Amino acid sequence: MGEFVIKMPDVGEGVAEAELVEWHVKPGDPVREDMVIAAVMTDKATVEIPSPVSGTVVWLGAAVGDTVAVKAPLVRIETAGEDDRSAASTPQPTPIGVQPVAETRPVAQLPGAATPSQPQAPAAPTQKPLASPAVRLFAQENGIDLRQVSANRPDGRIVREDLERYLSRGADSSITPTMPARNTTTEEIKLTGLRRRIAEKMSLSAARIPHITYVEEIDMTGLEELRAMMNRDRKPEQPKLTVLPFLMRAIVKAVADQPNVNATFDDDAGIVTRHGAVHIGIAAQTTAGLVVPVVRHAEARGIWDCAAEMIRLTDAARAGTATRSELSGSTITISSLGALGGIVSTPVINHPEVAIIGVNKIATRPLWDGTQFVPRKMMNLSSSFDHRIIDGFDAATFIQHIRVLLETPALIFIES
């Protein structure tokens, strides 16, 4: 028998270490050549590590969430050969973008690590009392738990006389309702991979950026009518339009008048960088967590182009195939939960940006037109700004500009 040691691969781009985010094997598991045995993450890119040999896993060198240096021993595999190939080179990792990582796969326990408690076997089910449907109905109408009633018949069947005798005991012997059992279990879940990076990014934003949130309601009735018409008449190769492409184009027009909003702020250097390019991040939920694919140069795209690129990027992010460049470099972000958007939200700015536009759900509400209430399709925008860079007046002016564009959608299509 021989032994083969797999070391942490060099994932490129000068990275000296990576976080282990998933094990596909545990000690004692058989592996075959080219089988994926682990996944590691650097920044927002995840790579899979295959095994170059077949054999049996005998040792794991890290736990999920650990940071492992390049070339450090990661796995030992017992092989059928006689030679010890522990000094062999590390297998080539396979990049998988932001592939969602399953959190329920077994994780090897390292020496000194806490061993998870074993689930207890479920209690044996209580035998169902014997009674006719009529007796069960009588018991239900009188609030009697049949499990509390003793049967006098040899076969154990409860009859109405048993229930009447039970009721005749009086208030002192009233039935005690069955209470649900207390649940005292706890579960500790270590933040790893993308989830940990999200936590770090949110902590950074909350700690460094003094947020100001501005909420405005938008009458979307006209835009919704236009959107329905455009979707009805679209060409086969054109994507179905949502509200977001219209909002993207409205943002492009609004930042042309207020360039401070389309900016990033280097806190350490004290430098605000205004961007002529409008790179709009679209916060997208995946099974692994929140990622922000970036529609680049929205200022040079029309409605249909914005929609197509947004769909391409969000599909890639959810499939785990988005590249690092497609998940970075935004200058302003849109956050939307669609139908789950609620009435108001307080979106957290995507550091180092200075603004984020939060989209709430569209709902039909009565609106006073000066003489009567009329039904209109209304939507709130809940937007946050870095108060160090954007004053309240400027934030309100920016959102009001967007409101005018969305409420009069023809203006979106007029070139300045």
C-alpha cells in the first residue's frame, strides 16, 4: 500500500491562501481519480479540488471555514500502489465562480474539535385509543382527550358510558390539556465561504458608512401599462421586461445631473471618485447567499440591452458560473426583492459605493386625484446614501428626478 498527499493548490492571481468551504469526503471514504473531494474559496471565486488518484481517504488536514496556505497538506489518500507519492504535485483546481455550497455535507472532525451530538431516537408512538366515530365526535364536542379515558370493556374499546362517567367526575377532575413539549435544542453554524464574506462586507458598510435612508412613493401605473405593451409586442429574441431595466435607465439619466451619487469613496485616503461609467450592481439572491453581478456601462445600453445583460448575469450568478469581474466594480447598486419587497426597507450600501436604490413591491392603492380616490399601481423606493458624501437635499433631489422619469416613462426614451 502507498500514500498520496494532496496539497492546497495554487489558485492563481498571487493568492497565498484560500478558505476551505466544503468537503465532499470524510476519512474512510473511497475516492476515484478525478473525483471532486473539496472546494475552496478566494475572494468570491470558488474552485473545486479533484483527486488525481484512486484510493481511500485516511486523513483531512482542515475543517470547513479554515484558511489553508498554498502547498499545505490537505488530504492523505491510501492507494493500492507500493510507492509513497506524498511529495507529488497538487491537482489542478477547477474554477466554479460563486457555486452555491451545500451546508449539510459531512465535515471531518479534527483532533480537539467538538463532536456534534447524535440525534436521539424518536419516542415510540402512543397507541391510538379504540372508539367509534360517534364516540370520537362526542369526545371532541366535549373537549375530552380520549387518551385520558379508561375503558371498562375487555377489548379496550371506549364507549359513550365511559365518557359520561369521565365527565361526571366534576370540575375537580377536569381534563388537563396536553401541552407541547419544550424544545431546548441549539445548533451552532459556522459562517464559511460566501456567507462569511457577506457578513464581513455588511459589517464594514455598517461600521464605516453613516447611512441616510430616503423613501418616496412612485405612481407606476403608466410605466406598468407601457411595460405590458412592450412585452406583448416584443420580438422572440428579446427578453421579458421587468421594472428594473426602466429603473436602470432612469438612474443613468439622474446621475448625469448629480454625479456625486455615481461614485465610490476611499475612506482611508479621503478621496471621492466620480465615475462617468454607470456600472449598476444588481443584488441577486442565490442558494449560497447574496451576490451582486454588475451590468457594466448602463449609460451605453438601451432598455432591451439592459434587460438581456441583467438576466444573463443573474442567471450566471445563481448557477455559480459568474466570473470575478462580473461580480465586482459596480458604482451604484439596485436592491430588489420583487413581490417580497415589502412597503419600506433600509438597504445597506455596497461599500465603497455611496448610494443604493431599494425597490419595494408594486401594489394597487387608492390615490387622491383632487376630486376623488382612484386606484393606482404604487411602488416605494427606499434608498440609502452615504451621509458623508450625499446631503439629505441632494438625496431627495436625486430620487425625485427618478420619480418623474418613472411616472412619465416617455422621458426615459428621450435622449438628452
